[in-house]
Amino acid sequence: EAEQVDARLIGSSEYPSIINDNRRSGRQVILVTSGSVCSGVQRITRESILNSTPLQLQSDSPLYSEKPEVRRRAAAACGQSALMSLYDLLFAQMDLA
């Protein structure tokens, strides 16, 4: 019987422990997550701030002048690799990689 865990109730750093516990009890585990858009927005914003002058930060950023769908896709593309790197690190700590 499939059991779902609401990810809003846990932090991503807890995934390896929960998955490890379930695997030890003989369950098969499939992790389906989202978060690449949020991760990408954070990454793009951080890079934009680090690579801009104070004057540029006060003006309209090209990131925000594009169509929302383009921004979302760009953020997802940037965030996916960061999210996978985080999961690799977390799962490797529990030898689940």
C-alpha cells in the first residue's frame, strides 16, 4: 500500500532519514519533489545582487521585465542543478546515493 508524506511538513534535510527508515522496513521508495523554481529564483537573485552595482540594483532588473512563463522556466532550469546537488549531498551522508 502506498503511503504519501506531505513534504510541507518536513524539511528537505529530513528526506534521507525518512527514506532510509522506509527502505529498512522493506518498502520501496520513490521521491517526487518540486522546488527547482524556488531554488532557481534564489540562485538568480543572489547572482544578480553579487554582480550588480548599487545603481543597477535600484533600476528595473531584466529578470523581472520578461514574461512570467519565461522567468519560471529560467528559474527552474537554474534551480534544478542546485536541487540535485543538495539531494546528492544529503543522500550521500546516509549512503543512499
